[in-house]
Amino acid sequence: MATDEHNVTVGDVSQSAVAIGSNAQAVSHIGTAPQRDEAAEELLKAVRELRADLTRVRGTDRTAALDAALADTEDEITRTGQAAPTRRERLRELLADSQALLTVLASAGAVAGLVGL
């Protein structure tokens, strides 16, 4: 019985990209975090603060929608380095609908200011 098998030894592959096979391709995105400008950093910080503050108020459908939009914004900034104009517009709409929240939570006012409300 003849074999065409080759012996392969794989050591530590953490933080590495590995491809096996004749048409395999390995792509590594480690260490390629998106660059955020100062405005994106400031918005990300304000979004995180507002999300933390929302846990301190009585939850409603509006606060749940706002929290979901804030979570999406946080995710987008973390992944891409910025919040798209449509994401900012959605936050503006939700914050405009929550004017009472803006007067109670300073963090809501900070996010509102950063998204142009």
C-alpha cells in the first residue's frame, strides 16, 4: 500500500492564519483594528456612558429601542472605526423622542450633541 501522505506538524497557531490544501488562502486581520478619529472616540465613550446610565432608569419600549441602537452604534464604531450617517440619524430620532430622558441624564445630552441634535 503506497501513500502520498505528507507529515505535517503544527505548533502554536494562536494569533496566526493557517491555510491547508492546494487552493487554500489564509487571511489574518489580527492587529488591524480600525483607526478611530477623535470624534468617533468621543461618540463611542458617550454611547457607552449612556448605555450604562440607561440601566439606572425604569425601562420602557423607548429606552429598549435606544439601548439597542446604542449597542449597534458601539459595535459599528468598534468594527469600522466610525458610525455611519444613517446610524447617527437613527440615534438623533430616538433621542428626539426621548426629550425627558435628555433632561435627566447628562450622558444622553452628550450623545445628542455628538450626533447633531
